[in-house]
Amino acid sequence: MCGIIGYSGHRPAVPLLVEGLHHLEYRGYDSSGVSFIQAGKLHVVKAAGRLSALEAKLAHEPVMISTCGIGHTRWATHGAPEERNAHPHLARGGSLAIVHNGIIENFQELRDELTASGCTFVSDTDTEVLACLIEEERKRASSLLEAFARALRRARGAYAVAMVAPEEPGTVYAARLSAPLLIGVGTGECFVASDVPAFLNYTRDVVFLEDGEIARIGRGGGSWELFRLDDLAPVSRATTRIAWDMQSACKDGYKHFMIKEIMEQPRVVAECMAGRVPADPARDVLDGVSLPELDGMDVPRRLRIVACGTSYNAGLWGARFLEKFGGIPVDVEIASEFRYRDPLLEEGEAVLAISQSGETADTLAALRLAKEKGRAALGLCNVVGSSIAREADAVLYTQAGPEISVASTKAMCSQMVVLLLLALYWGKRRGKKDDSALLTHLRGLPALLEGALPAMRETATHAARTYSGARSFFYLGRGPSYPLALEGALKLKELSYIHAEGYAAGEMKHGPIALIDPDFPTFALALRDEFFAKMVSNIEQVQARQGRVIVLTQPDSCGECGDLHADVLWMLPSCHSELASFLALPALQLFSYEVADYLGKDVDQPRNLAKSVTVE
Ligand code: F6R
């Protein structure tokens, strides 16, 4: 998704803007650009492709001493990913430049109106329309601030936008509606950005913008102000200090962020449990967590989970534990489907929105819909201060640290931990006995994972070499392994572009098995749980049709693999049967990672994908 950075301060702006854009690369992009004001004139430099293309162009620019500017990485929504459509966009009279993240839904209507009044456009973007609209409004407004607000009031959709104009050379204006934007407050300098890493080398003091607010930075040496979009009334807000540093956003010597994030899952599990799984068995799990009263009850009568992608798979996994340990009926829905129905939510039903970024447009809309319908809305997020976290009635954080690789890995692991704890927490409140054996094993999980990961990586590397030539893959699982099969297939396709489908293993015989032949391998999850024997039969059905199989399994109580035979018999350590998913998940992630790396794919930024999907 697009990345925005703006700067006003005492240092040369352009190097800071480019540095900020590098720190936003994880969001995915296809072109980039910067704009700054020098000698009273607006300059725009942009390039299609990687940031290095922009840097090469900037190297040919005359010395840039401007201390104010905006920058952008674009992930195409309107118009092809080419330089013409890259941001910043100028208003045709050259009076201002803007960068924008999101979609202006009524842009065609606005474009027609502006065209009729004489505007011409050089790009296909909704952003250029917005720039021209601000310029038009400036003719009627008493100030640039008012023109900015008047134009934004006419825009429908979602946006984060930043603007510079020679009329006020040291000032950046910015605004948000359903897209992330925040201010970084330094000493004598301020930033606006889509995310904290953009300016974390310079300040940790942050001001979160709310929907329908305008920020103005840089008036009077590093100052910042907030205004309400509707009436321009000033808004006061305290700064928040961000705890994590840039170090945690670096690769730690790994080749890619993705492998670093997979390998740090033992720590992620430990940190996710910190303060939530007390050493003292007399104290409750999630002790001290304040969840809202749910229609007068402290446990929902029913739960609806809404999420997208990997977070949806985590929700599907968590549902069976919330039912089993929490005793709560759970439905799991893809957020983009939920939001466009008129879902019937029962009295006492709560909605849980799961999102790593906390900014996914469909999940945010689903959460808002639940609130509109008067239901308690809970959030399970990784990014602190994100839109879902702020709008939910209560939020549980996964505490996984920044996830930079576009493909989600450690976030899912941490979501699973929290969902399991939530199930135990609600179960206790409903008078179910808590499973202290499970908790003891959960406490031992980080060490178990830590010990298992190096061997897993070796097996993954070996299997990846053998199977990277496959054109299609099945992933099969039952019970808790079914959502993992979906996740394994999602990871393989998004990283290596190999077609992969996840199936509930029992569904194979209802059609998909027709595809099995020696060139269509299967990745089967046969963990030591109640579904093991059934999975063995499913694997045999595949093998009977000459299908090659990788089996992810665990030894039986005698340390044997029993009757299982496979082309790759991938042994995970034995563990409490309810926790086996925590071992299987990194194995699936590692396999996809190693296949993609072996095939030379762009692991951290797969094609066509974005980290934070703030459009529908
Ligand atoms: C897959 C992946 C996506 C996200 C999805 C939801 O690896 O990263 O499928 O899981 O876009 O994102 P969040 O969790 O941020 O709402």
C-alpha cells in the first residue's frame, strides 16, 4: 500500500524523505517520488520501479537545500504503475503538490466537473483530481488551510494525503480518513508519515491523527497543529512515545525479513504470553485484561470473527479452541464478505476483528458495521495505535513487534497464542475448568520451538530443492490443521507464485482428488491429534493415485512413525496435541520461504502484494 512521508524542519528535506521512503518499502510499491520547494518554486522528481530509480534521478538534480517536502511510494490503484501516475501530483496551475494513499471514490464525478471548468489532467489518478480540486477551491477560500479542507470535504472514500505549496514554503498539510497517518514530533522539526519507521531514526514522539482531521506542520519552527476537517476548529492531542526502536525493524543478519520473522517466533510466543500467563497457577490467564461488558455479560453469547488473508486463517484456527475451551459458538467470516451483507447479529453476540496491521480496509469496515449494529467490537491487532485498535471497544495486542516482510508469519503465530488464551479466559468465566496441563506446555513452547527450528529449516531447504519445480500443490489437513493447510497454500502461492490449494482433507474425495497425478504433489499435515488415523487414510488415497506426498507429522508415543510412508516424512518434535499447530506453522512458512528463495523470487515484497491493504 502507498507510503507517505512529509518533513518540515532545519535539515535538507530530500535525503530525509528518501530515507523515510526506504523504511516504508515493506508496504509494497511500484513507483515513487518527492516534491520540495526551492527558491520559491515547486520541484517534483519521480520514477517508476524501485526507489533506486528515484535516487538515480535525484543524483542529477541541482543541490537541494530545501528543508520542507513530501515523498511517496505508490501502489497502483487508478492507472498503470508508470512515472506519469507516480506521486506527487501537481495541480495544473503548479500552485501545490500532493501525495495520497487510498481511493477517492467520486473522483470521476469530480474530474468531469473540473474538466468542464477547464482543468486538464496528465495522469489517470484520483490524486491529480484532488490536487486540482484544492487549487480550484483556493480561488474561493481565504487561506490554503481552508482550501485544503473544502476540497477534502467533497472527496468520498478513504485517504491519507499530504500537501506542499510555494504559497507557504515551510509548511506541510496532511489529513486522513480511513487510512493511516501520523505526525512525528522532533526538536525543531516534524514529520508526517504512514507509519512510524519512516521517521524513527529522528524521533519516537508521535501524534496519531483521527479520521476527519487535518494536520499542519512546520509553522513556527517544528510546530504542529491539528484541526477538525468539518469546521477547522483546533484539536488538542498529547504525543505518544513509541517504545520500539529501528533495531527491531532490521534484518539481524538474515537474508530476508521473512526468515528473520519466522525464526523469531519462539520470542514472539514468549512475549505474547508475557504478563498474560502467570507463573502462579492461582491467578487467571489474561488476568487484568479489561474486555468490555458484552450486553451485561463478561463473556459473549456468540462470537463472530472477521478478518482477511492470514488473519482469517488464524481466526478459523482459533474458532475451534474458542468453542472447545471457551464454550462459545463462533462463526468466522471473510471481512470483505461480511461488510457487504446485512449480517444478523444476535443479542449478546460480539465481533472480533483480527488484523496484524490494524489498517485493513475490509476488516475495519466490518468492525464499524458491528458497532453500527450495536454489538461489542473487539480488536486483535499487532500495530499499536492502528485504526482497528483505536476504534474497537477493547483491543488485545499480539505484542509481536513490527512485521516488515509483506507475507505474514510471526503475526499469525501470535494471533493463535492470544486466541488460545482468550478461549481459556472466557472458559474460566463460564465455569469451565482451566487446563493447567495445557498452560504448562504453553509455557514450554518457546524453548521447544527454539530447539526445533534449525532442523526444520534444514528439512525445508531439502524439500524445497526437490519440489520447487512443481506447478501446483495441494495442502491437506483436518481439524486445527485445516486452517494451517489454507495458510500453507496461501504462503506458497504468494511467495513462489506456484499454484496451491488448501483443502479439508475429507473434501478431497468430493472432487479435488481428480487432479492428483505424479506431477501434482500434496503437502499433508498428519499431526498426533485425534485426526491422525483419518489423515493417514487420506494420504494413502493420494498415494494410490501416484501422488507424491510431503507429510508433516510427529512420532507416536513410542517415538515411531507407524505405518506412515511418504516421499518426504517430515518429523516435528512431539508435544501436547493442542499445541502441535505451533510447530507445524513455521514448518509450512519455512517450506514456502525456501522454495521462493531457491526460485529467486522477491521474498519480502512479492509481486502485486502490499503489507497494509487499505483499499477494498
Ligand atoms: C498473507 C498476508 C495477507 C494479510 C491480509 C490481512 O501473508 O499477509 O493475507 O494477512 O492482508 O492483513 P492484516 O492482518 O494486516 O489485516
